[in-house]
Amino acid sequence: MTMVMPPKISLEAARVNAKLLQKEAAEALNITPATLRSWENGDTMPDYNKAMELSELYHYPTDYIFFGKH
């Protein structure tokens, strides 16, 4: 039996699914909207602690957001 890995969800899609505006998410994470935009565009990546906060805020496991695993 072949196991199919679900595609990873983009940070932007996870935020939108959580019904958060970029500004709201940035405020909840204590970062600037520019930093969040940089993460969403793939220009930079959050550190471990911020990745965990994103996971909690967006209600998605970090593996699903960053690696396409569940």
C-alpha cells in the first residue's frame, strides 16, 4: 500500500484558513507585518519558536505547514 503525503499548506493559506488578516497574525506573534510577509513569500523562515507559535495560532501541525506531513 502506497502512502500519499498531503501537500504542505502555505503559510498564507494557513493564515487565511484561520480567518486572520496579516496584520492580526503579526500582532499575535509580536512581529511586524513585513516579517510575516517575508515568511509567506518564502524569502525568510521563522525560527523554531515562531514556527511553533504559527502552528498554534493557525491550528496546523508544523510538519503540515513546513514539510507536507501530518
